[in-house]
Amino acid sequence: MKILITDPIEKSCVDILTREGFQVDLKPGLPPDEIKKIIGEYAALVVRSGTKVTADIIDHATSMKVIGRAGAGVDNIDSVAASRKGIIVMNTPGGNTISTAEHTFSMLMALSRNIPNAHASMVAGKWDRKKFMGTELLGKTLGIVGLGKIGHEVALRAQAFGMTTIGYDPVLSADVAAKMNVELVTLDEIYRRSDYITVHTPLNNETRGLLNEATIAKCKKGVRLINCARGGIIDEAALLKALESGHVAGAALDVYSEEPPKDYTLVQNPKVVATPHLGASTEEAQEKVAIQIAEQIADALKDRGIVGAVNASALQSGIPLEIKPFLLLAEKLGMLQAQVMNGKLKELTIELRGELLHKHSELLKAGVLRGLLSKLIQVH
């Protein structure tokens, strides 16, 4: 079987796949039209954030079994189109957790102490101590939108600096948040109470433009916003307007609605700290995700198990025919539960009867959770 890699990746990924007996073609920067011409030859495709795996490309992938994203976000892959063709889409969400959390906190600190502007001033031969008055983190409130792995790691770092951490996550219980020393609150409370707001969610219909003109207006005057998750979660036009009015004291951005940006007006604002999507750009993170995606793809293609899959195809792979109707029912029940539950879900009990269902209990539990989460966070 042949595997195509269309983005730059660590050599360890190629080495692992080659040792597993696959023919690996490393062709970073291949244009979409060229990908379409050759994609039919390959059983797997490995990408990072550069390649946009569109429905058109997937339509030409006649032999494709797996698309692997070396990283967390899969918004550059049309997972719905892949699912329709029975192609598994997988990612490596844990590989860059620490790198992204550390970058987020670095941006927060740089924003608080005006480090980029002060550095530029020094390089220009100036000594402007009074011009770059900063603010302490101690005693400030950090609002964290999205309390997954990265959000949790950011909270730990903020607490070490004496910050109060509050958070919003639609699928997390207050009890679990409390164990993180994070107070679970509504989005409106995040806006009202936070001195700093950092976002750590996927980009989907629920989160696109989450911080917009209306919601930014609900925030404290002088709030500072950080986005190292996905461009588009913060409405950039609304942010620029709020920076110019003084309602937002500053912003730290690592991601943008268009990358690279065509218009640099926002990042050129003196109240903005900007980096070119460096959240996962550490030697350690790149090595981790390269090794992880190689091992996951090798396991999937050799039927040794599926790890890191984000779409429905994974649940359908290798499922006995007699259990498929029950799996469909499990997903529908999960979707129903998401729609009828009132408030936060603290506990979910799944009852199974019969030897067949108990034999496939883990699969059916996954089906219920998939249905539940598909309505809460719009995963595909």
C-alpha cells in the first residue's frame, strides 16, 4: 500500500511507515490539482494544516482508507465527505497539548508586560521605560472557553501565577471543573468577570465568531483576549474596532481567519501581540505528532486497531452486521439525550441486555457518546 504526505513532517514519520512496509511518497506543497491527479493511487494521506483536503480531492481518492492529520485540528479536512466514502479521519490531539498551552501563556504574559513593543523600542535604540507600563497577573481573573486538555494546562499555569480561573465548557460537569480548580460558569459570566479571556475550542458553527461585536461589548472594559486555538473564533473586524475604541486593552493572536492574512491591519495595531500560528511549533511537539500519526495509520491499515479517529467511519470499521442496528440505535439515543437533558449532564447510565450487546458494550457506549457529543459540540 502507498501513503502520500503533502505537508512538511518530521523524518520519523516516514521512517516508521517505511519500516512497516509501506511505500511513502513525501511531496510537500503539492497543488490541489496535482493531488487530485495522483490521490487515487494511495491508501492513506498524511497532512498537517497546510493541505486543504476538500470534498473534491476526496472524490478522487478511490483507494483511500485513512486520512491522518499530524496535529489536533481537522478543520482543513472535509470529514463529512470522508465519512460518506468510508474513509477514516484521524488526528493526534495530545501531541501538541503542552506546546500550545505554553505558547498561550507566553502570549498572555507578553501582552501583560508589552514585551514585543518594548523589545522593538530597544532595538531601535530607544529607552522608553514609562511608555511600556504593564499589569500584573496576580489576582486577575482568567476566563477559559473550552476546558479540554489545552484549556486545563493553561489553567494550571494561570493558577501558579495566582490568577483566579473560571471556565465555560458545554460538556464538562461542575464537579470535574472543580477538580481542576476552575469555577464552571456561563459564557455571559466569562464576559462579565474576566480580565483575560482565552479560547480553546474547535472551529465549528457554534464557535465561529463567538467573540463578536455583541459579546465583546458584554466584556469588562480593558479586557485582554487571547486566541491560540483557531482563527475565526474571534471576529477580527469586531476586535479591531474594540481595540481602537479602548474597550479591549489588548489581544494576543496566533491564529487568523485567513492564513497567511491578506490584510495585516489588525496585527499591526500596537495593542496586538501576533505570531504566525506557532502554537504547536516546538521540536518536541513536531516529533510527537509525527510519530503518533505514523503509528496510528500503520495500525489502521494493518487492522491492528483504530486510535484517534474523529469521524463515523471508525465506528463502522469491522463491525459485525448483527450489531450495526444496535449501534445506530445507540447513537440516536445519545442524540435524543443531548436534546432533552436540562442543564449540565453529570452522569450517564447505559443499560444493556443480552449476551450480544454485552459482548460489544464498549462499542455501544462509544455510539451513545458520539450521538450525545454530536449535538453538543458538532463533531463529525
